[in-house]
Amino acid sequence: KDLKFLDRLRYDQELVATLKAAPLVTVEEVLRGLPEFMTTARVQYVGLRDAPGTFADVAQQLGVMDNEKAGVPRGAYHGVVEFWYG
């Protein structure tokens, strides 16, 4: 079986490309429901003027595990927490 997609450099490049291509949405938009054609979206919780708050704030609103260790969200990879919603 071809496991090349697990190569760290390749995975990191694909992750960055996916994040750059993903439309930025608000927590409220996610909770209302995103259009079916939108298969990937990005909710940014820091670094924006209207950022919704801390990771824990956003995670609780979305029903995602909200605990952190040493300031890093559990399950995060390079500051990114992936989850499926809906």
C-alpha cells in the first residue's frame, strides 16, 4: 500500500495548501450550517481583530474537546485542530 501521504514534509505542504484554500468562516456561520458544497472551512480564533476569543471559547461553542496542555490545544498539529462538524 502506498503510504507516501504520511511523509511529514508532504503532509505539511498539503495541510498548508488546504488551510490557505479554505474559506474563513465565523463560529456563528458554522453553527447556522455551511453550504453543502463547502467541504472545508477555517475558523480562526487568534490573530484577527474580531477573533471570537480563546481556543477554549471556540471549542466549547462547537462542541470540540477544549482542554490544553502547556497552552497547546489537545490534538493540535502546528496549531491546527481538525474536526468534522454536522
